[in-house]
Amino acid sequence: MTQQRRTHGSHHHPHDVRRPRPAGDGGPPGRAAPVAGLLLAAGAGRRLGGRPKALLEYRGGLLVEHAARVLREGGCDPVHVVLGAAADAVRERATGLGPYRLVDNPEWAEGMGSSLRRGLASLAGSRARAVVVALVDQPGIGPDAVRRVIGEGLGDAPDSALAAAAYDGKRGHPVLFGIEHWPGIVASATGDQGARAYLKAYESSVTLVECADLAAPDDIDTPADLRLLADDLSALRKGGSDHPARSATDR
């Protein structure tokens, strides 16, 4: 396997670093390979006292609406949203999910791996050659990070692309998987591990795309983390995080 690649990292050897694309650039002009977005939003929020994160209010709407919009504005089409706990309530209350395909995961209680499998299966037959996977509970990650991961991670062989956002060198979200990787991810995604085992097996082939200057990977797990729904993103970038960056579909 090739040595793990990193982009945007100023502390790496200059010959190993590709120059950042300007903010807002969704990748090379005329990029032919469609990139889907997959939002995992099925959890019950057990550590939040049983409050599903998809239903948390954020910026005048629901967090699930915001997270789906981030993928779309970041250049993903189509965008599929995996629902589980409180799926009926999400459908009833969310008025901004019309542009997205909602995918039910009746096995959501088994963990995030089941949502990842269900989401990838829902993309079968689509035009997508790669998918960007994001989590519903990271409001500090916006469209710019999605665009950068696509632009720097897709490369010349989108079917085999394997990339992830990094925060000060630590792998996090969003994550990009070329279609050639989907069967292996489905086979290995169990319990709450998501794609952890697959990414570990192919760690040396993952392109890390530094995004700490654009986004904050803090996630909402406990009531204390609800501050993230009000905190200014710039404050989070300055080191306000109490959590390490969660690696791609790790929990």
C-alpha cells in the first residue's frame, strides 16, 4: 500500500502537500463523477436522555435539516438521509427534507454500522461513483469542508477514492468512499464501529484532507455538548473543543 497522504497540512514535507483549492471550489471544473452524500441520523441519543439528535433544534430548524443541507451545498447529489429512532417524528416535524431521499433503518438499535450498510445499499443503482458520509451531530462541519474533501480526495480515480477530513492530523468527518470500497465497508460495518475496521485495514491508502481551518469536529453526545448548537464556529476552531476528533464512522 502507498504511504498515507495528507493535504493542507503545513507540518508535513512540502513535496507531500497539495495546495488548497480556493474556498467554495467544489473540485475540478467539469468533474464527471457524481458524488452522493450519506447522512447518518438514526441514533436515539441515549446519552442525551433519549433525545434523538436529528430532532435537536438548530438555526431555526432541525439539526437533521442543517446536516443534509451541508452535504448538498458541499457538492453532493443525491443526498440520502438514514433515519431510525423517531423516524416518524422527523418526517412530521422536518419541513426541509424534501430534496433528499429518506432511508429507514429498522435495525438502528444495532448501532451505526447498520445505518451505514442501509445507506450504502440505498445508493445501489444511482449514478454515484463515490459517497461522502457525514454524521448528524457535528454542527461545526459545514459545506466548505465537504467541498474540500471532495476536491482533494476524489482524485483521478473516483471509483477507488478513499479520503477523510482531518483535524490537526487526526482523521474525522466527512469521509469519502469510492464505489469500489462499498462492498468491503458493508461486509465489515458491524455494531457501533461503522467503517472503523475498514479504514484501519486501508489506513495507509487514506488521503487525509486537513480541515481544521474550515470546520470543527466537535460532536453532540451529552447534555453538556448542547452548547455546540449555540457556539460560534470560530470559537470552536480556536480550541474550545473538549472532545477529540471522532474518526470516520467510529462510534
